[in-house]
Amino acid sequence: MGPALFGVIHTLSPQRQSPPSKPSISQLIRAYARLLGLSVDDLTGPSKAAVISHHRHRLMYLIRQIDPTASYTLIGRYLGGRDMATVHEAVRKVGYGANADRMLADQLVETARQVVQEAHEEASTERQARPWQLLAAIQVLHDGELTDAEARKAALSFLSQLEGANG
């Protein structure tokens, strides 16, 4: 096996661990929903029920705390197309409550920690679940009976199938 193929195998290897990155907004929404026993559809949907609205506002605040670069517009888009003013008001309102109530502030900090942990666990599971095309590409790159050119051609074929399947 040539050095170029060794580099590809190392890159695709399941043992390679990268440091946890900042969770995406959609990962944060799913993690919050799982932790609190809500559905993502409830949080992103049109419901104005007090309990859903309450959690949606807290989620808007937590997303902004976890990812300060996420704009109010972007957060609103992920949470059912709500406008920037709605998200801004929710973040302001929850933040004001946290400043006035130390127990609420502590609860929000702990919830944020749990949401990030849950989102990272989800991302880790996604990284571990490898499509068959990726596994096949790794296998042909390890095959000692194939030349480097044959292995590369077969691996690229599997990877192009994977790319086509995932858009």
C-alpha cells in the first residue's frame, strides 16, 4: 500500500477522534427535546400552549448562550420560522429572569451543560454509524491483493455512491 492510500485510510479510520465541536442548532434542539421529554415538532411548531412556549423561549435563550454567533434570525428560522423580534424578546425575557433569580440562572446553566453533552453524544453516535459505502472503501484500501490504482478506483466508486446518496 502506497503512502497516499495510507493517508486516506488514516483519515477514514474509525479510531481517529476529533475534538468535540460546537453543536449545531438542530442538534441543540433535538438534545433539548430529548432531555425534557418534548417533541421537536412541539418546539418548532405553531403551538402557543404555555408549557411549549415556555420551553421554546428557554431553548432560544440557551441556543444564544451556547452559540453567541447564532443570529436571532437564524435561531427563529430553526424554531419554526419565528421572526428576529420574537427570538430577541424571548432571549431578553429569559435573561432578565435569570439575572433576577439565582436558582433559575443555575438551572439554565445546568440545562445548557446537559444539552451540549447530549448533542455531543448524538454527534458521536452519528460519527460511529458509517454507511456501507464508506466501510467498503476502507476495506478495498486495506486489500493487499489490489494495486494502489485498483484500490483507489474501487474506493472512489464507493465514495461517489455515498456522495450521491447523501446529496
